[in-house]
Amino acid sequence: MKLLLTAILVSCCATHAAAGEQTTVRGLADQAVLVHRITKSVCLLFVGAQTPVHAEDVAASVRELNSLSSAIAAQPGADIGLADEVATLTKSAQQIVAGDRHTVPVTLLIKTNPTLASRYSQMRYRAASEVASKYQNSYAVLHELRVVSQAFQRDLCLFLTGLASTGAERAMIERIAYFKASLDALVSGDRATGLEAAPNIHIKITLGKVAAKWNTLQPILSAAASGGPIDPRDVQLASVLGDAILNNLDQISDRFLDL
């Protein structure tokens, strides 16, 4: 529940702004999503399944992240360290895709991922929200779920390949609880944390689609977090489910922008 309150505070500290600014909640969440997608797709290359698909996903995600990062770096007072870390992550990923699977690029990728994710999370505290104040808390949580949906995929693959960091199991257990509680709150609302119930039937139905996929994904994640053996087929299934959930959450984000 600590993570839930963190996401709420992101929107409470934001001011309303026009959509399209690179420093908005959605824009920064987009970049955090890409950071996890790149790491996950690189990790899946070590599994050896659908290698061309994952290599292309890395290439596409790297291009998009570099583009978004460059736009932020061009702004006055930009955090140069952020751009440097993005470059470290993307270059390491490209090296690994090209066949260099030695310790240095792999270690750089694994260490830079959480650092970047943390930076983007902190930046969302100061970011402008694209929606009316009434919906800012729900909107912030929605985008946190987008990021978490990809963090699940990353961590599951890291467990499978033995690259997960110490404490990754506990972190996944916390994310599982957060995702479930937040999904329920987005549907029904939560007065204590200022979340409005789903504001229209379209958003409520799409949240139901997310819940249906989550019911399949959650047991896979819980089994991995408990330290049990991981079936590579479950990792592939989780990747498909996570991407489908992300697509649904993207649709909901668009709906919020239309309110």
C-alpha cells in the first residue's frame, strides 16, 4: 500500500497542463515503460525463444526511448545525468543484441534499469498532469500500473535467467499486492486515497478486461516470487499478457484524456 500512496502523491503535486508536453505524467511513464521493455526483451534473448521478435522489440524500444529522452534533454535545466543513464542502458542493450553477452554490458543493463526507473518515478512527482484535478489521482495510479505491468515481465525473465537482484522476490510480492489493490480502487474508487470510481462505462469495461488478464498472470508471478521453478513457457505467456494489459491501460489513458 506504500506504493499506492506514492503514486497518489505523484498527481497531488502535479499541475494541470496541455497534453503532449514531454514532462507530463504520461510522457514520463512512457519512458519508464520503455526502460523495462528493453530490459525484458534483452533478457528474453538469453532464453532463446523468438529471438528475432525480441531483438526487433529492443531496437524499436531503444529508438523510441532515445527520441523521448532527447526531447527532455533539450529542455532548459534538463537533468544531464538522466540522458547519460538512458545512453548507458540503450547502448548496453544494443551490444547484447549484437552478440556481446559478456559481464560488462549485462551488468550495466541490470544496474541501470532500476536507477532509471527510480529517476522517472521521482520526476513524475513534479510532472504536469494532463487531466482535470478530479481525476489526477486515478490517472497517476493508472500510469503507475502501466509501468508495473512491464516491471513484472522484466523481473520474471530475470528470475528465469538467474539475473535477478537480491530482494527481487519481496519487491515482486509488493508489486502484486499493489497492482491488485490499485486495479480494484480504479474500478470502485477509494475515498481514503482520493481515487474516483471509473468515470464511465468504457473505462469500467476496459478495467474489467485488465482484471481478466490479471487473473491469469497473477498466479505465474506469485509462483515466481515464492521461489518456485519457472517454466520458460510461463515467461512467454506472461510477456504476452503483460503487453495485452499495457494495451488496455493505454486505451484507458486515452479515455481519461477525453473526459
